[in-house]
Amino acid sequence: MSKTAKINGLIAATFTPFHEDGTVNTSIIPEYAERLKAGGVAGAFVNGSSGEGVLLSNDERKLLAEAWAPYSDENFRIIVHVGSTSVAIAKELAAHAAALPGIDAIASMAPNFFPSSEVPVIADYCQQVAGSAPQLPFYYYHLPAATGTYIKVHELLQYAGHAIPNLAGVKYTHVDFMDMHQCLQLDGGRFDVLHGHDEILINGLVLGVKGAIGTTFNFIPQVYHRLMEAYHANDLDSARSYQMKSIEIVSIMLRYVNAIVGGKAIMKLTGIDCGPCRTPLRNLDAAAFGLLEQQLSEAGFFELLANPN
Amino acid sequence: MSKTAKINGLIAATFTPFHEDGTVNTSIIPEYAERLKAGGVAGAFVNGSSGEGVLLSNDERKLLAEAWAPYSDENFRIIVHVGSTSVAIAKELAAHAAALPGIDAIASMAPNFFPSSEVPVIADYCQQVAGSAPQLPFYYYHLPAATGTYIKVHELLQYAGHAIPNLAGVKYTHVDFMDMHQCLQLDGGRFDVLHGHDEILINGLVLGVKGAIGTTFNFIPQVYHRLMEAYHANDLDSARSYQMKSIEIVSIMLRYVNAIVGGKAIMKLTGIDCGPCRTPLRNLDAAAFGLLEQQLSEAGFFELLANPN
Amino acid sequence: MSKTAKINGLIAATFTPFHEDGTVNTSIIPEYAERLKAGGVAGAFVNGSSGEGVLLSNDERKLLAEAWAPYSDENFRIIVHVGSTSVAIAKELAAHAAALPGIDAIASMAPNFFPSSEVPVIADYCQQVAGSAPQLPFYYYHLPAATGTYIKVHELLQYAGHAIPNLAGVKYTHVDFMDMHQCLQLDGGRFDVLHGHDEILINGLVLGVKGAIGTTFNFIPQVYHRLMEAYHANDLDSARSYQMKSIEIVSIMLRYVNAIVGGKAIMKLTGIDCGPCRTPLRNLDAAAFGLLEQQLSEAGFFELLANPN
Amino acid sequence: MSKTAKINGLIAATFTPFHEDGTVNTSIIPEYAERLKAGGVAGAFVNGSSGEGVLLSNDERKLLAEAWAPYSDENFRIIVHVGSTSVAIAKELAAHAAALPGIDAIASMAPNFFPSSEVPVIADYCQQVAGSAPQLPFYYYHLPAATGTYIKVHELLQYAGHAIPNLAGVKYTHVDFMDMHQCLQLDGGRFDVLHGHDEILINGLVLGVKGAIGTTFNFIPQVYHRLMEAYHANDLDSARSYQMKSIEIVSIMLRYVNAIVGGKAIMKLTGIDCGPCRTPLRNLDAAAFGLLEQQLSEAGFFELLANPN
């Protein structure tokens, strides 16, 4: 498989492991990578929002890219998120990724201070970042709820498609399915559109989506593999049923602060302890953690874990 | 077909016709109803947001309900929107609709002053309104972008399902497909979930949606009929292609202030002149109107009109 | 004092009394009006947001205007709020007020469905409403947090100053002191700018504000009278101290849902029982009510009540 | 004057000078500092939002702190903003400032990714940052419009007042005057509250504000000096008149994208060319720049410049 081909399958939005003292703990990553590969996951998205990327120092972000890079192989891609409020920092991180054997692509969200929803402004930012890693595919990470950049992504792809030769597509974490549809249809389907909301994956599949990046792919990728199989076999009742199982787990996760705090706590319950979250994320106390475990248990989460394929 | 059965097909979110002096013009409604029926549309949604319902006086709203009621038949339902900032007004309009032969259902959005996102509060409002027309199916009209009521609708349906015996379902005009999916799956599919965003209808179909209420069904229902046929024949390429045609027309419409101002102008171009919009909606000048016509022409809109079936 | 002169002093944003069954209870109004006059309050604002105006039927709004009108006198003005999502309803209520002896002025907020922040659109709405009561002063009620109309009011006053001869000024319930300053300075101070946030009255006084409309003027007008006296005597320490007392009471009030629910409960504690709030406002249970009473007691509220002058 | 005393007077929120190629240009800073001192300005706020702080690399931020530090003297304080989405970066910058002779204080806004409005979370962030520069006064920079952190600052000061010994106060760039008043009155006036919106300075003075940090203090500090003098002489008509002059200039500035883009362009017109802004800020074209100059000229801006004292 060429690494410039579109992504087919599930990319895990990885968590950043911390020691209890708050420093980055890369010692867990070998086991983490093995787990993902064993579950048929197609790659790791590193230093994204699930990975608390913008809460890290630049050195920490580089360290994580370096720790994941060795696990790249023909069935497993490593995509590094390099976005920052500072285009200068994003460029530095892009250049670092480009120099690192094993990194398959980079991604960047829009800078979230002075948020702009002007396509030429965002295109300029992307061009500077993508241009710092010209040999790697570049994905625009569309996350308007966090960045405040409410552009129509198909307009960005159209506007910047020529100026950014390595513009590969978009990680689409938003609910504007009209725009997502337009992205998918643009230029005969030139761009790779990666679905970013696990709980509504089926709504992207009907538009032709082939790949996805998500948090719950860290623990229960099999639910989504089965969903996609059923969908492609035109067994919609089953596909909807798997999506409802995903909704059940996501709903529980989101009750615990947000997808990162809740997700990291779930990760610990699956046997890989990624440690605490960093300020301004806050951590669950023991009572909340116990309740989470109980609710997951009632939802059949641990049976799912026992049947990963 | 029983009028309490779920709705299958397309309901037009009708415009309110005005004379040039701003008074309601019911003289157009016979032709309007004929047009919709000839196009295979399954009903009319009266006094909704496309109908400028909350911009009307109570008497005007009653007049419009009365003008549409005679067109109810076994293939064409009349649903009257009765929502108001004042539950007292909503109840009065509900009772009026209930007393009017031909009205098949009522709907109400949440009161949009002092917006509440507490399910019991919205349930209380709905119970009072639905209770004023107990023999008619009641639909909750979910339009959070206008009302500010960001509840999870499946929680409302679950909470109020017993207390409101005539709670039939929801007109779902929002992009929370996770919640929409949960509404559809609730209680073995008890509730009728009517899709409210024309440009992403396909994203609802994949969840099992059967009916929809929309503005562009006033002019080009055939695009959506074909979309649904192709979808159900598992011809997804065609279904997506029809959805893209819908997106093209909707995109043009939305450039002209909003779906009501733009939509009413398009309606005029189709030969049914619904007159101006009421304050605080503003009307297009001649230059804008000409540009709209040109853009529609370039999009093949008039060829579509010439081939309504 | 001419009723077209600017307002000097405090206008109470009155609550609408309801019976326990939810119907309007005008029997309390004589006592209510006496209380306000005894406290040196300069008038009553009827059917505003504190009065749950847009939650009432049109007939109920007229009934309240009629119940308050007899209490107009040379030291006490009755201002009726007539705003509605429907300009047709607002015009009807304006005409009713105009025909009612005793009504001294009308006010209207912007229509809060399809919110517009275009000055000509809001001016058109105001012109239609003000034109239905041409012999009464008209106040624009600026409440963007509820209406979504984020215009600069000084631009509206400037734009509409000629077209609306009875445009008297603005009830300014927002925190844009730059705009408020510009309103006050416009045309040599032609317009009456009534301060709308009790807890920051002093911030308006420094700009030259002379009148205010507020919820806590229903119970503790003396705090504000003393504040204004101290301010005008250039005793800023005392003025700030009275403002801090106001902040203390307002802070407690706002803990109980909002200024209407909390305010109406406080009103009951002062001996005038205005009954429950209407849906979608919800009412305090006994425990919350008891806590409110205790917190007010600790803040010295009841000593204030015992010393009204 | 002790550098731990409260700030009395005006601190300029400085712009970061760039060369045309986008690199930082410190060569202008000597002249810039002289200008500010000649105008009676009491200090420089470095790397704040006007300074495009979070658009810079960490090294650039350190370079600017180093370039300004030498201009600290008994009448001129240097305050360095160290805030970042990453507490790790903020701590690094705080420690750098602490080690730099001449830096008089640091400030930090809340991290603006995963925005939190929980006081303990923000207190924890502040404690980590302030603790990295324990010998310097620490100011919380309240800028909720950019950070999304809508806490009540007086609650933060109260909560963290003991845990953060060097917590000096707040740069208050928001319109919640109730909260600002509570900050000023807290603990007998322990905390230093620096006003952050030039155009409404008078609304802070009435609460007892003594110091301010602002963008237009870069060019026309004399307007504010006169305003404060008139205010303290109880000549309110004059004070309001100076505030209206400030409003006029600020209104023009804000027409040109925002206070940074417009402000930097005005700075160039005053003879100190700070170069372009960095992505995602965009720069004015020649036509816009010419219009800005013309509007400033009509507003008497250049006469003001000619009379700086």
C-alpha cells in the first residue's frame, strides 16, 4: 500500500501517556502500538486533541512523534498533528516530523487564537505548515468547536488545492454533512476525507467515507469494523445496531468531563494506563472512576474487550 | 392510510403568501396546494418558520390553518405549527386547529424567550400544548438554532412519552445525528422522526428516516423522490448525485438572506408569487432577484421545473 | 413634570402577578403600586421581561396595561412594553396602550425570532410599532442577550431619529458602555437613556445617566436612591458601598434560576405575593425558597426592608 | 516607588515589531520605549494579545522580553505575558522572565484550548505559572472573549489569594463591571485591578481603578492622562469629552480588522513602523491604509500627536 494512497479503515486518536508526576511516559507506547495493530487499527494520530497536543511543550511533542515513528509499517500509518496558535511552532514541528523516518503524514488544525473563518487566511496558514514538510501528505484538521474556524472545508480544498501540492485531505470533526459531502465529491474525489465523530460514522459512510480517526478506536475498534462490514454488505439493521453500541459507549465516556478525560480513564480500564491529564483538563476522583467502570460494565463493554475481533 | 400512521414522503414547509401591502393572501393557496399534490408531495406544514408563523398575528395564523385545511386528503396531510413564546397563545392555536376539520396534526417548537434546555421544562410546555388538541398527533419541532433549546430529543420523547399520549414524534431540524439515531431506535421505533434539513436528507435515510419536512420540497420534490428511490434501490452513486443537486440549489437559496427570503423569491420564479416577507425579514431588490434567477438558471433549476416527475 | 420630559429616578420593572392556577391576578396591583410610590419609585415598567410579557396572551397584556394605567400620576409613569416576535401583535398592543388614559410611554424590544443586527431592519420594526402610538414616547428596549439583536443603539437612534418623531430613547440592558456613552452624547443629549442593570448603575451614572429601570427597584429602591445621592454629592466611597450592597442582593437573586424566578420569590418575602412564574420559567421548591430567605437574611435584606426611606 | 506597589497610570500594550520578512525586529524597541516614556506612560506590557504573543515561537517571546527589559526603571515597568495553551510553555517563559533583570511582573491569560470556567482549574494553572517566577508579581489576564474562560475573577482572587503568594491582581479586559467592582473591594482592596478597555476607562475610574493597560496608550496617552485628571478634579463634562475622543479613535481603529491590525497600522502613521502582522492576522492593503489615515486625520488624530503633553 502506498502511503500517499487514501486511508482505508480506522486511525486511533491516541492519548499521550503521562507519569504520575505529569511528565511524558513513552515507555507505554510499544504495548499501545501492539494493541492497536492487534485490533486491526490502521494507524495512530499523534499529538491531536485526544493526545493533549497543544498542552505539551514543543520538545514533548517531538518526543512523542519519535516514540511512535518506529511503529509505522505498511498497514499502520503514523500521522502527527503539528497545529499551534503559533505558525512558527507549527512549522518547526512539521519540519521535525518530515525529518523523522516513519512519519507518514502530518495534520494541523487552524490556529485557535484570533480565530479566522476566512478561507484565504486559513489557506495561508496551511501552506506555511504543509510547506515545511513538503514530502509528507498534509491533512487539514477541521475542529471548529475548538478552533472557532467555521469555514466550509470544500472551499479551502478548492482554494488551496493547487498552491499546496501535498494537501491530501481533511480530518473532519464537525457535523456539517453538506460540506463533508462537497469535500468528498470535489475534483472527482481527489481528497481524502477522514471521519472524525465515532458516534455518527454511519452518516459519513453513506456519503462514501472510507477512513476515520477517532478516540474510541483505541478500545473497541471491532465495533466499527463490524459496522463497516455490515454497511458494505447492505445489512443496515446490523450496521445501525453497531452504531447504537458505539453511541452507548461514547455517551458514557462523555459524562466524564470530555472525551479525553473520560477516554483516558477508559483506557486505564482496558489495561493500558496513560496516567493523568494535564491542566486545564482535570482528572476523575476515585468515586467517578468507579461509576464509570460500573456503567461500562452494564453496557457490556468488558465483554466487547474480551472479543476484540 | 391512517392519519395517525407515520409519515412517508415529503411534507412541504409552506410559505405564507402576502399581498404587496403586507396582509395575508389566501387566494393563492388553492393553486399552491394543487402544485404540491401534482408533485407527489405528501402534505403541507403550515405556519412554521418557512411560513413566518411567529411573525403573524394569532388571527392570521388561524386564517392560514383554515385556508389549508380543505386540502387535506388521504394522500396529503395538513400539519399546523402552533408554537409561540407564550404557551397561552400556543394552546389557543392548538385548540383552534383541533376544532378544524382537515387538520391532521399539530407541531410546536420550544418557546424561544427564556430558552430552556431542561427536558422537564420543555415536556411541561409540550404537554400543555398537546393537551389542547388531544385528538391530534403532536410533533415536537426541534429547531435549536432558532429557539436556543439544545435538549437531546430522545430524552424528551422518553420523558414525555407516557404523559403526552398524542406525542407522535419530532420534526428534527438540527445536525445531532447521534440524537436523531437514538430517537429512531427508541421504544422499538415508536416515534416518527421527520428529517428537517433537505441538503442532508441522505444522512437521515441511512438511519431509517422515512419522512421529511423541507423548504425546497415546495419547488423540486422530484429531486428528493429520485434520491429516495435510488437510495432504497441501493444505488448510492445516484442517490449522492441527487443530494448534490439539492445541495447546489440550497446553496444558491441561502445566499439570498436565508431560506425564507431566498425560498420565497424562488417560489415566485416557479410561478407562484407569495409576495414579500414580513419584518424583520427583508426582501431582495431587483438586482439580487435577477442574480438569483441567473444562478438558478446556470444550475439547471428551470430544466428541473420542466420535468417535475 | 411633563410626561415627555426625560425620566429622572427609578422605574420598577414590575412582575406580573398570577393566581396559583396560572391566570393573571390583577387584584394585587393597587397594593403593589402603593408600595412603589411609597418607596419613591418614579414609575412602573409593565409587561417587560421581568413581567413575563412575551409569555402572556395578547388579552392578558392588555389587561395588565389597563390595571396599571390608573396609577399614573405626575410623579409616577406607566410604561408598557409591547414587543413581540410579531410586529402585527406589537402594533396591536401599541394601539391599545395609546388609547388607554394613563399610559405614559411604550417600549419594545427587537423581535427575537430571525434576529437581525441590521440597523435599518430594526428601525423599520420600531417605526411600525411607534407609529401605532404616535402620541406616546417610544423607547427601544435594548436586551441583546435575549433578542440576539446586537446593534449599536446610538446608530439606531441616529438612523431613526427623524423617521420616528416619538423616539424618546432607550432602555439599555446591556454592557456596551461605549455605545451607551455614544447614545448619551448624541445630538446634544436629545435621547433619554435608561439604565437597565441595577448592579452596575454607578457605571452609568458616571456617563450622565439620570434614570433607570430595574427589577430590584421593586424591593429596595432606597439603596439606589442613596447611591445616587452619594454619587451626586461626590461621596464615591459611599456610592460604591451602596452599589456593593446592591451587588450582594442581586447575586443572591440570580442564584435562583434568574432575575424573574428569584425576583418573584423575593417579592413574596417582602409581603406581596405575585404567585408562580409561567412556563418555560420554573418555580422554586420549598427548600430553595427557604435557602433564599436565609441568604437574604444574612445579607441584611430584611433590615433594609424595615428602613425604606 | 516599589515595584510591588500597585500600578498607577497607563501601561502600553505593545506591538511586536516584525521585519517585512516576518522575523522579529527588535531594533525599533529603543525608540519605541523612548516614545512611551516621553509620553508619560508607566510601562510596557510585552507579548500580550496586542503583541501577538501566542503567535510567536518561544524563542521569539524570550527575545522580546530581553529587548524590553533594559528599559525598566523606577517610572517604567516591564510586564511580560507568558500565557500559552501549554502550561509547560507558560512555565518555561515565566522562569525565563524571572531570571531576567528588569522584568517587573508577569501575566498570563487562561489556556484557550479546552477552555474551562471552573475557578479551581484556572487557579491550578495560575499557581503553576506564578510558581515558576515566585519573586515577581503575577497578574491574571482576564480576556474571556479570546480564551473562553468566563469565570468571575473575584472568585479566582479569593480562591487563590493564599495559595499564590505573588498573585498581584488582574488585567481586566472584559465588561463585567459587577465582577470588577467585587475584585476592587475584595480584602480591603488588596488586589491591583488594571483596566483593559481604553474606550470605557471612565467606567472603571468610578469604581476606583488607578491603572490601565491598553493599545491606544501607544499613540495617544495624553487623552487618557487628561481624562484621569479631569475625572479626579470632578470635572465630569471634560472627562466624558476626553473619553468620547478616545471612543472616536478606537472606533476608527476597530474598523480595520481588529485592534492589532488597525493598531499596528496607526503605529506606523505615528512614525514607528512595527511592520506586518503574522498569520492568521492579515494586513491592510494600500487602499485601506489610505482610508485609515484619512479617517484619523478627520478625527484630529494628527493634531493630538503634535500635542503629546
